[in-house]
Amino acid sequence: MTQVLSRSALPLVLLAFFLGACKNEKTEERGSPPPPPVETAKPGACASGGGTVDDPVQGEFFVRTAGSYCIEPQGDTRTYGDRGKLTMDQVCTTAVDGECEVYKSYGLKRAVIVRYVDGGGGGGSVEVILSTFGDAAGAYGMFTKRVIADGDPADPRAPRPMQAGGAGALGNGRGYVWKGPYLAELTYLNEQESPEQIAKSSAPVLTSIAEGLGAKLPGSADKPAAAQTLPASNLIPNGIQYFPKEILSIARLGAGAVGYYKDGAKRYRVVSLVREDADVAKDAMKLLRQKPGTLPVSQLADEALHMVIQDAPDRPKDEYVIARKGAVILGVGDEDLVMKPGEAADKQNDLRLTKDEKVTRLRAWLLAGAAAPSIATDAGKH
């Protein structure tokens, strides 16, 4: 461990922070030793109003106090990348071992790390990593990846929506805020509390800090066009994942969003792509038609097709109906999370939409004006 990050438990905290809750649980299951105890603040630590963030670029984005918490008075602000004290390579080697390339793939340019402490002496602290990406699409994509975290947004344990910035989410001891090219990730720690206590005591301070950051962050709160175009009805809260490139893992298909939906017992996903004009959208449909087994669907929008997507040999085959109207492409398909390979057909039919139901919903969405001119396109993301 380098001298720069030797103070307290910050390296391990940052590692856990970037790996996410799911990754952290897997690490603990492998028997890794728990991180050393975090140094707690003494009562009255925030009496002077808290510390400041030593960063002339983004220091003003951080609120000094949040309830009984404040920026650690003697804290050491860590800045990486553009106009930072440390390089982006040092993020990879000293802070985010294992997922640095994921962040870079979304366009990470800069990171600032700030610690808040409980001036009431309760033993809690909050680590905030503010990441700056090359554009809003990259930042929003990383936000949705963190919130979905390869899990089911319908799970009661999944992060729930939080009103902060352009989009926010609050989980068990964790919080996320997106706005413009920025993503803030917050982690609450308290060695004196049980997991149940952490779930309860972390929410107020995480919400307060997140709201403060969301209000101060510059940039637009408008989601990328594909995310805006997703139908709102039956959309699971925080059930959007945005891909700045290669949606559906199809090379050259470009940017798009996937929405997670629940209608009674039925589960389904909706894929959305928005291009700058109809010709570019036609090219995207050509790429989809190249997938083996794809069949045309007649009398649906400008053009439509039926295709099967299977992420891996041990995963179920999900059927999609995808249609284009002008520059907008929408598709509705099966929910992979609730389908099981080899499961009886009648059991699967209880959980998914029929082909006719998919066609009916697509027709209604597209006729309702999914291609509304007020929605900007994902130009340049294809």
C-alpha cells in the first residue's frame, strides 16, 4: 500500500466502494479478512463547521455539513485524473483494483474522494467518491450499472429511488447520485452498529449529503434520449440500465436503454434506441436482422422483427419483438431474471408476455408518440 493511501482504512473502503455491495458480499464469502476498524471522530468534531475540500476544481460541490455530520476537519482530499493530485493510473493501482477498466470504459476522467464524520460521536462516517465522466451518457450509464448491479430491481432489497440530482438511489448503507457528467457514490460505515442498525441510521445522512451534492452539481438533469423514451407504465422503480455503446451486446449497434417492467405476475424488458434520423435507425435494424433466426413481423410500425437473444448457453432464450418508427426503435422481450432454462412451458407462460401481447404493446407505445420531437436523440452514440 502506498504512503498516499495508508491513512486509516481508506484503501479498503475505496475498494469495497467501487466493487459495489454485491461484489463485497462475494469477497466476504471467500473468507477475506474484514477491513481494520475505521478511526471514529470524537464528539464535537464538527463544532467549527467541518472541514473543507482541498480541490479548486470541484470542492464547491460538497456541502460542509449534513445533520450531525461534517467534512472531516483534518481530512485529506484525494483527487485523481484531470487537474488532480494523483493520476488515473493511481486510481487503478491503489483504489479500485478489479474494476478500474469498467469505469474507464464509461469514460472516467476524474475522481474526488471526501470523508464525512459524525460530530455527535456516534461512530459513523461516509465516504463519497465523485466521479467525472467524458459526458452525461457515460455517467448515467455507470449510475444505472451500479444501481442494477446485475440484480433484480424488483427485489425488495434493491436500492430505492431517492430525489437527488438528475437521478438518485438509496440502498443499505449506500447511496448514488447522477447529474450531467457526474456520478457520486456514497458509502456509510459504522463499526459499532449491526447491519440492521446501519440500514436505519445510514438513510438520513446519506440522503442529506446526496441531496446537497445533487443541488450543487452542474449540468443537465435530463436522462439520455433512449432512457426518456422508455414507457413509464409498469416500469420498476430504478429499473433502467443505460448502455453508451453496444446495447444487447451487439457490436456496432450503439447506445440504448433497457427498462425492467412488472405487470401483475408478468415480467418483461423494453429496449429503446433513439437515433438522429430514420436512416441511421434503419441501419441499426439491419444489424439486428443479421442475427441468425431473426424473422420479419408484418404490419407493425415502419418495420419490425422477431428475434431470440441468449446471453450464455446456460441462460434461457429470450424472445423479443422489435419495431422502428422513424428514428425510434423499441423492443419488448422476456425477463431473463425470472426465466429458467428447461422450465416447463406453462410455467414460463405465466411469467412472460406472448408474442401477440408484445406486438400490441409496441403498437400502442409507438402510436402514443414515442418519437416525440421534444426528446433529444442519442446522436454520436452509435
